[in-house]
Amino acid sequence: QGAPRFFGMAPRACDGFRAGAEEGGGRPGAPGSGFEGQWFCTRCWARWESGGHDENQTQRLLEQHGSLRRKLDTLSVSADEVVDCVPMLRRGWERLLGTLPAQDGCLGSVSLDEAARLLSSMAIRQLDGALATRILRFWRGILGQLRSCSHFDELLSVVVGHEEFRSFWTGPHRGPFLLPALPLVRGALSLQDVVHGLSVAVGRGRRKPCETALTLTDGADFRCPVGLPPIRTASELREVLNYGTVFLNTASLHWRALAEACLAASRALAFPTNINVYITGENRKVSTDVHTDNHDVLILHTEGAKHWRVFSPAARPPGKAHPLYRGKNEDWLMPEELGEPLVDVVLKAGEMLFIPMGFPHSTGTAGTGASGVSVHLTLGISAHDYSFSLGGLRQLLLARLGEDSELDEEQLSDDAFWRLCSPLPVGCLCTEIGRQAPSLDSALVRVVASKLRDALTAAEGMRWEDQDEARLRRVLEDVAATHLERLVAVLESQDEAYREVAAAPDGKFLACGAEESRSEYRRSMLEHQAKEDEKKRRRANPNDDSLVKRVDLADGVARTKQEIRDLCRRRGLAEEDLETYWSSHCRQLYPNDRPPQDLIEELERAGEDCGALLYFLRKRTPHLFAQPKDEVWEPVD
């Protein structure tokens, strides 16, 4: 309708808004225009009509468009190369096609009534109606096969192989789903298994096998992680759990059962994977505050019970933390940002929950009706956080062309933003390639390049429009091929590490440290964790701007100067105003920004000895003590 003022972000019909359009939402494009017959969301229309970008942003887009065109014009490739030559992938690319072996002993689908009865047997307090319908459809197709699964390879092949899983994982209909209890999951890792590993590491002269910490939170305005000292017995661990949740980062590089699960997951999903372990005592109202993650996760509950609530992604207002890092560090997700939960459930041993990246969630153990400690595994699927996403591929493309990759994400529509965050279309997500087609590796490269081209158009239309499409396609495919080969290399490197752990001499836990590890990936990860642990144990310089915090009077949150600098930038304040803001609008936590000497010494001792840690917790955080007690939680119909 007339000359577009909203450069590069004209409203576009997208899958995310078609469902709403069919229900009467949004508005149609003008008759006779290039948008005739398409529907656009209300938000896109409002931004179109308001101009969308200020003059500086518009000028920047114009300059980027011109610079990109000049770069493409200088590419020295022949016409035949541009049209016909698709880069070939080297060895190992077959695993990226996601071919899944047929399951032996397949029992077929189950009835809707049977699936509904099993779903109702779970301790579900609230479940979105549309989500429940999709979960039942999913279950009907996989339950017969799930019941016969005795290994993680079988379990993940069944789950990943169903088309409904793909829609839960990526695309406009992303969302969480539940899976019923399986003996395989229930027996994957117990509290005793955790204690065994911690004590073996101490016995070998190591403080701890991996990065471990105690998360302290009151669910309101206090949140603090404390490094865990060496743990030798179950009683020591249980006493610490009276004050918070213990987590073990990259536990799959030590415990055999977890390494085997990661091997199975990377084979089924074609992305790097990792397992963290979370252990929480009884009767803790909040074990982790509501937050988002920058990767998709599959929760496998192995012991006890835990209350989970999962919400739709919050809005993306200016000035807030990145949508994949909400509720962390000094950011808090407020109840008014969340709405009603999509899923409100108490997971019990053997049950599973999938949470896509960016979906806020919180946990607790109070009122679950279960006694004893809760143990769950978080299997992380690393796509966006390892740059194996369309957004990560965009960064590499622009770096290859020598172009500016900075992107004002706050100006993007939700559809364009989440599309850039989505994983590369490999494995089960690559459905466009017939498995009998010739040159499957070239076909895979074309699919990835095509998906990236669509995402670029959705995010930065003006920058990428009216370019030399043949030359652009050649660069897209070249960058896609390079990145796919990097993905294969990372998968092979992780496989080597997990196979080493799976061959642990005692059949449970690999105690060797970085210096003894045969795997380069495992060795580098353990060396990095050891350096970070040593850095945290070293007494900090009180003048270090990266450590000293003050309370920002604008919202009452304690921040470092660097965090204030980042926040001022988002608020539009100039760099020269930082010192004034820091001195006049931020209150010191301690006189002269120096904590009391006795607090520093207590913290140092707490990081070395469990008894000292318990003394510190009893003295400094008695309000966090959660007395175990029998408390029955009743599910609500």
C-alpha cells in the first residue's frame, strides 16, 4: 500500500500467524498489491504503519544493502560454477540425514482412550487444551513402541522418529510435551550413584569430578550460587540439600549411564548433547526460579518427585535480557509477564518432560506427595548455543562476506526472531530430501542454504532483496557446507569422549581427570572447568569492576559496573554518563565496596570443607532451611 516506510520489515504472511488469521486475527494485504491474498498479524501492521525504523536505522539498512551487493558483484566465479556447483561434504555427513532404524517388535499404535487414561494418571495440575490434544496424538503413535524400549537408542529413535516431535521442537507450533514413566529412565541415575561418583573423585585426590554448585534462592529477591566443596558421603549431601539445589554440570563426561544416553541422543538428533544433574531435597517451594534456557532440553526424572511449571515465551520488550537468558543473573521474570502455565505437573520417577528453548519454567519439591530427594537429568540439545542454528549460520555468512552482522533483534517480529534461533534442518528436521535421491550430501546443503535464505528475508528483507540470487546462493551453499562439516566434527569429538566414559572400568563412573583422558573434547572441558574452579577460589581484587556490585536504584537489583554499562546501552544512555550513573544512582552494598573480612573468610572456608559450608549456611541463610515433612499434593482435574 504505497511506498513502504518500514524498510526490510514489510508485514509478511508466515506460518506463525496463519492460524490466527484463519480465526479472524490480523488483516489482509491490499487488493492489487504484492501482498494481496496474504494475512499479517496485528503487531506487524502496527509497526508497518508507524514506520518501524527511525531514520538512522533506515540509513543503516540501505548502506548494508549496497555493501552486500558490491561484495556479491566482485565474486570471481563462472556462470557454470554459480548455477551448478554445490559443495560436496566429506566423510561422516550421513549421520546428518537422520535415518532412523526400524524398531524390532513394534507393537503398533494405541487407542485414544488408552492414551488418555495414561495421561490422566500423571500428576497434572494444569495442561493447555490444544497441547493436550497434540500430546495424545503423539502418544497414540509411539506408546506401543515405547513400552518395549530397553535402551536409550530405542527410546530416542521412537520419540524423534514421529512427525509430531518435530513440530514440538521447532517451527511456529513449538511447545512442551510429557512422556509417561519408563523403567529405563527410572533407573538411569540414583542419589547413591551421584554420591559414589563424588566420593570416588575425592578419593582420587580431586576436589570434585565436574563443575558443582549449590543454588540458593528464596523464590523472591534472593538468588545466589555457591561453589560446592568436596562431598564424601550421602549424609553430607543430604544436609547441604536442606538449603538449596545441587547441580552437576557436564555430568555426562563422568557417569557411564549419562554418557550412553548422550551417545544415543546425538545419533538420533544429529546435534551435540550434554547432561546436567539436579538434586533437590524435600519440601522446597522453589528449587529454581522461573527462567529460560538457550537450548532445548529433555527432562528425565530418575528419583523422587518435582513440581514443574512451563509457560509460553514472554514478550520481548526493549531493555529486558535476551529471551533465551531471562530469569538469570540479575534479570527476573515477573508473574505478569508469564500468564497461565502451559504445563503444571509433578514429575515422578521415570517420567519425562520436553521444554523448547525460550520457554520459561520453574521447579520445586514442596507438596509433591513424595518423600526423599528428587533427582532429575537435563539432557540439553545444543543447536543455538553452539551456533548450529540459522542465526549462527547467518553470522558465518556475513563474516565470510566481510559484512556487519549486528542485528537489532528487538525490531524483529516474533516469527523472524524465533526462526533465526531455530536449529539447522538436519537429522529428523530434514524432511525435504528423499533418502533415495542422488547426491544426498549436495541435497542437504541446498536445503540448509534455502532455509537460511528464507530466514534472512524474514529478518532483514531490505538488506537481502534485489541481490544477485545465483551468486548469493553459491555463497550460502558454500557457508552451509563448511558449517555442516564443523557440526560433524563436533559430533565425532563428543562421541569419542562419551565412548571413553561408557567404558569406565567400574561400569559406573570414570574417575580419571583431564591429564589421563584420551579424548581431546573431554580433556579440554575438564581443563577449562579446573581453571574456572581455581579462579573462583582465588580471593577477588576488591577494585575489580567485573566483580564489585552495587544496587541499581532504578529497580533494586545488584549489578556489576559491566552489567550497568550493558543496561545503560539498552536504555540509550551515552558511555560518558556511566560513571555518573554508577556513583549517583547505584548504592554500595558494603562500605567502600568491600565485603566484611569475616564474610570473605567464611566463604573461602565453605568452598573447601563441607562442615564449613554448613556452618556458613546456618549462620548466613537460616531462612532457606527446608525441613523435610510429609505433605500430600492433590492433582486438580
